[in-house]
Amino acid sequence: MEKSCTLVVHFDKGTPALANEIKEALEGNDVAAKIDALKKAIMILLNGETIPQLFITIIRYVLPSEDHTIQKLLLLYLEIIDKTDSRGKVLPEMILICQNLRNNLQHPNEYIRGVTLRFLCRLNESEIIEPLIPSILSNLEHRHPFVRRNAVLAVMSVYKLPQGEQLLDSGPEIVDKFLSTEQDPSSKRNAFLMLFSCSQDRAISYLFANIDRIIDWGEQLQMVVLELIRKVCRNNKGEKGKYIKIIISLLNAPSTAVIYECASTLVSLSSAPTAIRAAASTYCQLLLSQSDNNVKLIVLDRLNELKTSNREIMVEMVMDVLRALSTPNHDIRRKTLDIALELITPRNIDEVVMMLKKEVVKTQSGENEKNGEYRQMLVQAIHTCAIKFPEVASTVVHLLMDFLGDTNVASAMDVVVFVREIIETNPKLRISIITRLLDTFYQIRAARVCSCALWIIGEYCLSLSEVESGIATIKQCLGDLPFYTITEEGDGQEASKPIQQVNSTTVSSRRPAILADGTYATQSAALETAMSPPTLVQGSLSSIGNLRSLILSGDFFLGAVVACTLTKLVLRLEEVQTSKAEVNKATTQALLIIVSMLQLGQSSILPHPIDNDSFDRIVLCIRLLCNTGDEIRKIWLQSCRQSFVKMLADKQCRETEEIKAKAQISNAQPDDLIDFYHLKSRKGMSQLELEDEVQDDLKRATGEFTKDADDANKLNRILQLTGFSDPVYAEAYVTVHHYDIVLDVTVINRTKETLQNLCLELATMGDLKLVERPQNYTLAPESSKQIKANIKVSSTETGVIFGNIVYETSSNVLERTVIVLNDIHIDIMDYISPASCADVAFRTMWAEFEWENKVYLFPPSLIGYVFNQRVKKYGATFSCPKQPHFH
């Protein structure tokens, strides 16, 4: 049977040869050899082995040693050995160590006294401790604080024994006198902890007798005071008014740990606005003063909890919370923005947006490589502010449009999506946004951002000048046509010449081709690298535009978007332009551009030809420009924007429903007590207590104290492990928190006998792992015991927990009874909670899975096998872009 142990250490099992070596080393005079032998003996004992023959050797040869290391190892050895027999009685040989312990308690060296007193705190055998009580009490007056603080803990452990009150009935009184004269902070803390645990009334009396000096006490003692206040107020809520005054006074303590505990205690005990405001202010101070990121994350969690229950008060603190953005850690920044965005109101929206704008400007000047990610978070935050309060959009939209050409594609994408939504929801900003977009369009380098920006240009360029500027901007970014030229090699003359000179950043490609009439020709394509900086057209020479470089790289989806945008602009030009010649000229230029892109896609210049979807889209644009009907014109110029407006309305509706779903729905019962605040007696009550009474009444009236739904959910998670007819009944309450599973097992002894060595033995199947080793318990007749088991989840596979309960009865110790438990099935859905994710964020996270990106490196047969397995598992079809023959 395995022994209960809090530390699992791997060591070779004890063998007779090893035991003899240890014995010989202990009997020698070499101190180093004795230390090494004691360490080996302790390791063997910790692994469940027993070496009973060593005990007498240790008593004879190790006990008299004066070496401090040997004495420390000796106490550790005495702590882990079995001191009782199978019937629970102390072994006779244990009496031999009592005299040695008494000598150690009277030793002139304070270290020997201190470690011996600490060892006595771990003894539960009253027969060993009883003769040592006078020596323990005498150490309370020792000159050294190390001895006194351990002596107080020894007194507390003795008093907590089952027979402690008979062994040391005057323990609280002795410690009370000791506390009144003690000056050492650690000793005072231990003494107050003893009174708090064993005589709560004396602790409260001492607290109020020294209430004016609490602020000068040490940090450790103040922490115990807060623990006492929590316990007292939990048991007697009527007295929390006088304790809250103590908590508020401790908010000025020099220790940050005490301040944090004060704020947490204040929130848990009082709901008065004054108390919540003081706690929130304390959290904000800690958020700014602490340099540890973990501390800041914990404080932000506390502020988030306050925001949920006391939003009106937290609204006042939103600017203090936003100060945490100065921390370079992105997790802290993200959590800070999440809290602040739920606290914006018409009163503080201007200040919040101004703060966010300053942070955006800082990201532009900084050299940190993660500035792009932080800028993306800020853009999303400003986007949320502009949706809730459209009047602030005009102050930020032009600043954000400077980042359309950001190298961080996700950040630039957030900006252009924000611009697209603002231009629809704020018609007054349409002209300025279009003008700004046309001026900065050449800076955009990402294909997805270009596509969205082109859609905005095609939908919201309404006047004649805007339409003409839109067409001119697209032509400028596309460069001169055609995209490639063909040179004929028949009689030494060129069929056509390149119309633009290839600069140092242009790559020329030539390959032979057979023309329709059978002659040979050479195709040459001027493929400009995407590294060329965007420049404006100067005279007849044009530099490489962003659209041209992207299309020449093979992005024909963008080419289809360009064709659609040109088609919309030409159709709108027909409505606003009175000159038929200008309309025909624009139509001809648009057709030339579209046909050139189509010709480039069908040529063999590029490694990948145009895809079918883009081809069909571009051909449709050509047909529309050649022959346009009124219905088609209405679809292209009106229906598209109507669909976008409907999408925005649906999005806002979903967000409203999510907010309503998150809101706590609480109802008061019709027979609840109505407490009239104005009819109460206010004598002896402070303003804080009066506010607390009002808040309690409001919560009671709104049903916030009702937790029927939570209780019902708890009942659903209780699993029966044994039958009703079994001598031991067991049921488990399963709590799943992220990757931790906690089983709270209730074991009930239904027999009239005492069950000894009762052990809950659990095992797992799947990727579940038990954290703790099982312990033995003694269960009295018809009594119950709560046993907790912690399990770690290491993957998303379904697991099974099974096991049994093993015990011995007092009538027959040699016979062990085993009760098999029902299996507990842990499903993947128990520790996966649904959540929503934006499209950009999902694609970013999906791209981080390297195994997805590297599938194409494997042979096609292996790729087919992998994808077939996924189809079987998920019921979906997949295609591999790098293996065109596999779909």
C-alpha cells in the first residue's frame, strides 16, 4: 500500500546491500558520510520503502551529533517515518527521541531550538508532545526572535491537536500575554494567527485595543488582520461597518500586497459606492505603480469584475485605466482596451478618443517591431468608439487613413474596413474621405486593402469630379499599357516595341511563341518587382504603380475588382456627364485596361494563368460596358450598396443581441422582504454603512441575490459513482476550468463501523493526467468526507476517469474491501467554450499552423490520405493550392 506523500522524488529502491552501506556510514565518524547516508535513507523512505533496522542505529550514532546539517536531516527523517502501529498507537521506540527533543529545546544554539520547534509543529502524536510542553513554553521568552516565532507556532499546533485543549488549556491566554509585549513583527504575526485560529474573541479584542496603531504594524500582521475581518464579516454581516473603517485605513499602508488585499476585501464585503470607488482607485494606482506584468494582469481582472457589477463607478475611472497603455506588453494593452471600450459614455468619449489618437501617433514614430500589432488594436478600438458614437468619426478617420499603406496588412485592413463603414454611416464625411482616399491610394501595398479601397471608390464617387479623379487614379496606379509586348522575328523588324523603358528594378522575360499564321515571335513581359516605391506620373514616363505590380504578380482577383470598379465609374459617369464624347472616351479607356488584363491572364508570361472566376467576372464587365440595360445599371449602382447597408444593420443587430444576452436577468420573488430605508434607525451608523444598506436593498429588490439558476447548473454536474446499496456511497461534482478538471468527491460511510485506510484510487484513460497521489482517510460510522482530485488535460481528445474505493474495517483489518466506481466520461465539449472571432484574426491564427502551410511539401499520395482523413472526420472538402491536380 502506497503511503501518502506531498513530494514524489525518483530514487532507486532500497536493497539489503544499500541498507547495509547506509548503516555502516551512519556508524562511522565521518560527518560528510553520515550526511550522505541520511539523505539516501530519506530518499528511500519518500519512495515508500521501509528500513526499520536503521532506526536504532540513528538513535545511537546520529542523535548525539552536534552538526547542524545532521540535526536538520535527522528531524526530516523523524518527520517521515511511521510513528504509530496499525492500531494507531505510538511505537515504543519513539519514546527514545523525546529526551533528545527536550535537549534540543534547551540547546544554547538558537538554530537548533528553532528547527526543533518547527519540527514539533508537524507532529500529531500527543504522547510524544506532552512531556515537551514546558520546554516549548519556556522558549516563548527566548532572547532570539527566530526561536520565539517558532515557539508560538508550536503552541498553536499543540492546541489544535484533538487533545490540545487538555494538554494546553491556557494556550490562548499565554499567547495573548506574549502578544502584548512582543516587538518582533514575525512573532507578533504568528501570535495573532494563533489567536485568530484558536480564540477569535481574543484576537478581536486585541485588534480593537490597538486600532490606532494598525497602520504601523508589519505587512504580515496586517494580512492576518484582513483575513480575520473577512472571516468575522462573513459570519456576522451586521458588524461589518466597524471593520470596513479598518480596511479603509489600511488602504494607506506602505505595502502593495496589503493595499491589494484591502481593495479585494472591501469589494467582497461592501457594495457602497464609497467603498467601490476607493477599491477601484486603489486598483488603478497599483496598475500604474507595479512593474510586474503578471500583477498588472491580475489587477485588470479585478477591474473587469468591478466593471461588471459597478459600471457607473468604473466610468469615472476610465482615463486612469487607459494609462496602462504605456506598458509595452500587448496582453495588458488588449485587456485595458477591452475594459475601457465598455466604459465609454457621451461624457468621456472625447477624452478616450483623444487618448487613443495620441497612442496611434506614438506607434508611427516608434521603432518597436510590434507597433503594427498595437496599431491594429488601437484602430479596432477607435472603430468601436466611432460605431457607438458616430460624431467622433470625423476627428479620427483622416488620421487613420494615413495607415492604409501600413506594412502590417491586418492593421491596414482594419483601417480600410473602418473607413468603409464610416463613409456609409456618416454621409457628411463622404466628400472628405473620398478625396483623402484618392490622394493616398498609391501608398497601399496589400491586395486585400486595395480591393476594399477600390470598392469604396466605385460605390461612393458620385460627382463628376470624383468619378474622373477615380478613373485617373486607377489608370495612374496601373501604369502604361500593354502589360507585355510581342516582337516578331520574321524579316528582322519588330511588330511592336515596348512603350516603357525597363528600369533597374524591372525583370525582363523572353520566350518563343508560335503565332496564328505560323510565324515565330518572342513574347517579352516587363515584370516589375513589388519592391519599387510608388511614384506619381511625370510627363510621359510612369513609374511602377501598386496595382500594376500586384496584377503582374498574378493576383487576378484584384484584377477583377479593378475591372468592376472601372465599370461602376463609367456607368456613373454616364449619369453625371452631359458630353457623350467624354463618356465614350472613358468607356474606351476602361475597355482597353480590362482587355489588357484579360490578355495578360491568358498569356504564358505568368506561371499561373487567370482563374475561371476572375475570368468570368472580367468578361462580364466587358459585356456591360458594350451593352448596358437599365436593370443591370440599377443592380450595379444601387443594389450593391443596399446589400452593404443591410449587412451593417444585421451586424448591429447581432451586437445588440449579444449585449442583451450578456446582461444579467434577475427577478425578485413576490414574497421577498421589503426593507424601507427611510424608516430605519440611523443612530450609530456611518455614511458608508448607510450607503451599504441602500445598495443591499437595491440588489435585493432587483433579485441580484437570487442564484437558483446557478444551483440548477451545479446539480446537473453531479455524477453518482457508487450504488445506493453499497456500504460506501460516493458522488462527484465535476468542475472543468480551461485545462484543469477538479473532482470534488463526497464519500459517505453508511455502515456502523469505522473505516480505516479508506483510499480513493483513480486512473485515467486518454490524455488526462492525475496531479496528486491518493491519500488514506479514516471515516467514522455514518460520517462523510470531501475528497478533491485534480486532473490535467493535455489534448482535445475524449478521456475517461475510472477507479475504485478501497478500505479496511475496524473489525477485520487484514481484509480489504474494494468498491468499483462508475466511469466519468470527459468530453471535448466540456472544456471548449464557444467564442466569436473576426475574419482577419481567424486567418492570422490559422496561418500560424505551420503544418497547414507545409502540407504541399509532401507527395500527392500522402496529401490525399491526409485530406481524406480530415474529410471523414469533419465532413468537409478541401483543396490544395500547390497541388492543382488534387481537389
